[in-house]
Amino acid sequence: MKKMNILQNVSLAGYSTMGLGGTAAYLVDVTTRGEVVESLAWAKEHQLPTVMIGEGSNIIWSDAGYPGLVMIDKIRGYEVYQEDETNVYLTLGSGEPWDSVVERSVAAGLTGIEALSLIPGTAGATPVQNVGAYGQEISQTLTTLEVFDSQDGTFKTLAGSDCGFGYRTSRFKAADHGRFYISSLVLHLTKGNPLPPFYGSVQAYFNQVASVNAIRNNADVSIDFALAKNNQGILFDLPLLTLQSKGLEVKINEPIMIPVEMTMGADRNFNHTVLMEFFDYLPTVAMP
Ligand SMILES: Cc1cc2nc3c(=O)[nH]c(=O)nc-3n(C[C@H](O)[C@H](O)[C@H](O)COP(=O)(O)OP(=O)(O)OC[C@H]3O[C@@H](n4cnc5c(N)ncnc54)[C@H](O)[C@@H]3O)c2cc1C
């Protein structure tokens, strides 16, 4: 096993699309399931808390930083492990970049996750909030996932039905927050094109071009992605006070429409609105 390179006092701004936050006491890239175990053992020995993250597209770190070991998920992998005339089962390393998984599966003529195109982050983070868009959710295609269970120190296989999935939530985000370290997942996709009904804007595009590229070219999605690329990521966990001070009427846990102009610098001029989810808390990792 190669020696792990544990870094000390690392700025967390580079580990969040928001580009904010203090420093991590320790930080390490994790590239294999063996390194998950090794990192956790090291942290335990030094009596430090741990958190595993992907690309930081749903994290806002606090200015106080993180007092323990931040594990960056770099466990790659994209493999067809089983297939027949209609079905394909894909095994993914948890650190595989999600949009490239979608891109490869669409290019291979598979359907099941195409509506989740252009969502930033890693494959392993998708079950955490049951990532979804345009009527598709990862819970619909996730059959199993492999996790390291910190409660008993073993790897386990969980069925999708064991994940406590709900609208943008799961047991990983709720009752079992911080317990599991996701290392791989298996998706069940099918061969062929997606079947209707689709979201209105996507259907209108399909009517014209009849292509799975409808999702990738859809205006709403593209603007989300442009924001992410420009490092001005849309806040999925929005502090109540900020929104109210901007004159918006907000209700706890209800979706809210926010004019894009409000989320972007004054020099940008998108005449568009984005439907955002609103939560009444910041991500737990931001507040160790
Ligand atoms: C512009 C923009 C558009 C977005 N659009 C959508 C959308 O349409 N739909 C949607 O559902 N979300 C959307 N999101 C939210 C975000 O893309 C997803 O939540 C994504 O899954 C986060 O992936 P990540 O790798 O960046 O996770 P991170 O932000 O790094 O981590 C998120 C959480 O998951 C945990 N986690 C990550 N990896 C692991 C692991 N291997 N094991 C255990 N826990 C882990 C972390 O500890 C943290 O609590 C969007 C975000 C942005 C910035």
C-alpha cells in the first residue's frame, strides 16, 4: 500500500464551489477503499473527527474551518459489470465525476440518468441527497452501494431500498449522517432512448430534435452549470436571513423562485429565474 500524503492546515476554499471557508486541520486524497480504512484509522489514532467529501458543490465551509481530517473522494471507476439485451448494470467508483458518468452512459445509448446531466459533483455524493432533476432521481436507478460503516468498522453492501430515500434526502443526510463512507455504487440502466412524459421545457426540445441532448441543451440546466463553472454555485442550503433581507418571502422547506440576477454579479444579465430548493440549515460539515 502506498504511503498516504496527509496534508496539514489546508485552505478549504478550494474544496467548495463557493470558494469560501477556513482551513482543514488535515486533508487527504483517498483513491481506494483501502485508503478509506487507513485514513479513518489514522484519524482515530489522533482522536480527530473525519468527513468524506466529493467536489464540494453542496458544501459551505465555515470560516472556523474543520478541526479534523477531510477525506477527498478520488475513488475512480466506471465499469459495466453485467448486461443483457435490455439491461446494463454499471459499477461506479464513488469519486467518479458525475457528469462524465452521465455523458458516457448517454453516449453508450443508455437511459436512466440523462436528466441528471450537468449536475456538479461526484457519483458517490448522489445518494446523499438523492440527487434529482427533471423528474429523475438517483434512487430510481441505484440498486446497491458499498459503504464503510464506522459503527462496526466493516464494508457493507446496502440496497437502494435501505437508503431511506426521500425528496433530496436519504439516511446518509439524516439519521445516519456521518456514519457511512460511500466507496462505490451500482446503477441499473436500460438500453434505448428515454421514454415520456418529460418536463415541459424538455419535451418541447424533444419535439424539435428528438435527442437525449435535450437535457444538456436545456436553458435552465445550462445556466445552473454556468454558475457552477464560474464558481458562483447556486446555494442549495440558503440562510433564511440572507434571503429575507433581499426582500424574498421564504417558508421553511418550501421551494423558492429566486431571480438569477440576485445570485449573480451586476455585470451579468440573464433574464431568467431558477427554481431552488430551500433548507433551513447549512450543511452539517460546514459547522463542525
Ligand atoms: C450549480 C449547481 C447545480 C446543482 N444542481 C443540482 C440539481 O439539479 N439537483 C440536485 O439534486 N443537486 C444539485 N446540486 C447540488 C450538488 O451538485 C449535489 O448535491 C452533488 O451530489 C454534490 O456532489 P459533491 O461531490 O460536490 O458533494 P460534496 O458537496 O462534496 O458533499 C455533499 C455531501 O455529501 C457527503 N459526501 C460526499 N461524498 C461522500 C462519500 N463518498 N461518502 C459519504 N458521504 C459523502 C459530504 O460529506 C457532504 O455532506 C447543484 C449544485 C450546484 C453548485
